Amino acid sequence: MKFEKGYIYHIYNQGNNRQRIFFNSENYLFFLNKIKTHITPYADILAWCLMPNHFHLMVLVNEVSLPLNKLSMSSKYIEPNSSEGVAQSEPLANRTLNQTIGIMLRSYTNAINKQENFTGSLFRRTTKAECINCPNGIAPSFYNTEFATKILVSNPEIQYLQVCFEYIHKNPVNAGLVKEETEWEFSSAQDYAGIRNGILVNKKIAQEFVIIARDSL
């Protein structure tokens, strides 16, 4: 993954072999806490959705690298029994957004492997990060892959931010889990609808890039 400061990215990954990554409500909440710890020091979260076997984040990158002394103590080390990496301390002065995403997923994997008596990788090896407003051209709309279905828009450079924002929130509906996007507890749709006052998303920043109902702000 390559990140640039000041641009918006759609970050997503799914369970290895499409397996579940969330098994109960506590797992979803635990992963949200991981996002807060590992991602928010680097980026504003504009939208998010956690599905039973994958996740989506739409983020505005504010920093690509940060000094370790500015990060929380809970994110300073790879956990010692990681099944997806070798445990080691970090003598480096800085940590990149790329690195912190890897640490977040390894840490979550450790917890789920212990909970479910699993071994090996929980997530697919490669986490995707598509820039959706970079000056050298936006990433292609969602390809027909195991992650998502390709979406065609008439003017991608104008509409892709909105399409991505809405696509993330409609994931549970498209998967047949709920009839309305606001019925799904584990996405930011409820925050934008005013059903919940979550603090993970930055709604003020989001409204600079996408159309949001006035009564949800």
C-alpha cells in the first residue's frame, strides 16, 4: 500500500479464504477499538463498515508516518504470539501508516485465534488501499473480485467519493443482512443518520467531500 498525505483512501480486507473474522458483538467492538488506536492518529475516518468476513474504511490521510513517542503505548509492539509475523521490538523512531495497519491486523488475529482456537492467518495477505481522489487519477471503481462488485459512474472524478461513501454503508443491504443500511449496527451509517453519536467518524470533515443529510450532522 502506498499512502500520500492529504488524500482519501478506501481500505479493505477480508478473511482468508473468505472465512469469518467477527464471531460476536464483542469482536466487532474490539476491532473498532483497534481502528481508533492504530488508524486515527494518522487519518480521519470518513466512513466504515464491518461485515462478518470483511471490513471497509474510507479515510483522509493526515500523516503517512509518525514518531513512536506520539503514538499510544498499546500500539508500540507486535504481540509476541503473532501467527502472521515475527515478534520484535521497534527501535525505529517512526512508524508508517502501512506498518500500523499490519500491526492492527496481527494483533486482532492473535485475539481471534486464541478465542476460536485457530492457527494461521485470519486475513488475506494483502490489504487493499485505493486512492479515490489522487491527482494522478482515481483508482478504478470496484472490480469484480472477492471483495466487491464493479460500480460504473458517469463522471468518476466527481462522483467516486460519493459512490464509495454510499457503497460502504450499503454493504450490509447488498449482502442481504438487513433491509436498510441504518439497521446494521456495525457501520457508520447509524452515526450519519443520527441514531448513534459515535466518535470514530469525523462528520465535519466528511461533509466537505460527500453529501450528507443535514439533520444527521
